[in-house]
Amino acid sequence: MKKLLFVFGGAFLGIFLLSLSAQAQGSTAAQDRLLEAIDHYTGVTGTVDDARAKELLLEVSENKDDVLAQMWIARVHSTGRMGFERDLPHAKRIARDALVRIRTLANSGDIEATFLMGTAYDEGLGIEIDYAQALQWYKTAAKEGHILATHNVGNMYQDGRGVPVDHTEAATWWLKAAKAGDVILALRLGEAYEAGRGITRDIEQARYWYAKAAKAGNAAAAEALRKLVSPGT
């Protein structure tokens, strides 16, 4: 009888461990899909592709327990990113439901959750706007190499959200993010280099960043590049 119980218990443990393994693999796969969506959104893949980013985000967000995906859904609806309809009340409702778990993940060291805490404070998603807190969370994630967090630190210095306007700091952070693959910033860097705003004026660098943004599908960058190459036309 003891032998039978041992065999049964061993089989049950094996099934339990297999189940945990499958859940872990599923979780990892979902995280990979979310990161892929973000890479399409930022242009880390080489081209900004909001349609593909949206498709992938919708796929992973079908799992309502995937709190990172849910917070991203809130984020894209807050301003109409990625081709989503702008719906701030809806975004705030989603964020309120997700925020406690996002904070727990962020406090445990999850870098994506850390970035998302920054967006929550920056955009008032599930919490009151607090630019100083937003900047702190963004910088924490940026130190770990999070591209969009680095991007957003630059935005805060550019716009003077929670800090004095500082074009030099903005350009410094933007350049870090762009060199890491963020194509969204290529247009802004082209403008900064062309105008010498926060960075030494350099027409060749302006041309380089405009071309990079244009190749990724940015029409404004393509027009800026045309004017730079053929002024007066």
C-alpha cells in the first residue's frame, strides 16, 4: 500500500512540476511577445511598425492576468499610441486595476514594471500625476538599459516636466536611446543637430538621423531630409 501511495504521489508531483514548467514557459513566451511588440513600436527591429506592435499587444493582453500587458493597454489608450483609439477614462480604469501588482513587480526589480510605474506617474494612470516620481522610476529603469525609459527621461528634460527645461540633458538621453535602437527619437535628434539645440550643430549628423527616421517610415523626417539636402526646394 505504501508503495502504491509512493508511486501515486510521485506521479502527482511529476504532473504538478510539468504544470509549473508549462506555466513558466507560457509566461516567458508572453513576455517575449510583449517585448517584440515594444520593439516594433520603438523601431528597434529597424522599422517602426505600429500595426504589428498592436497585433502582438492585443494577443498577449487577451490574458487578463498578464499585468504588464494590461498596463501597456492602458498606456496606449491614454494617448492613442500604436494606432489604438485614445480613451483616457478607459486607460485609467485598466491602470487602477493593474497598478498594485505593477508596483509589486517594480519593487521586486522587474524592469518593465519599473518603466510602467514611471508612465503611471507621468500620465496619471491609476494614480495622481507626480513628475518627480515619474522621473525617478524612469531613471531607475534607464540605468538597467530600458530604452523607452531612457527616451522618456529625455522627454521630461525637453518639456520641463518635474525638472527645469534642459535641452542638453534631453539630447544626451535621447542619443543614448537612439543608439540602443529607438527610431522614434531619430527625427528629434535630426532636428536637434540641425538647430544645434542642446548639442553641437552638425549637419552631417542631422542628415544621418533624418535618414534613419525616414527609412523607418517617418514622413516628417523624409521631408526634413529633402529640405536639408535640397534647401529652397
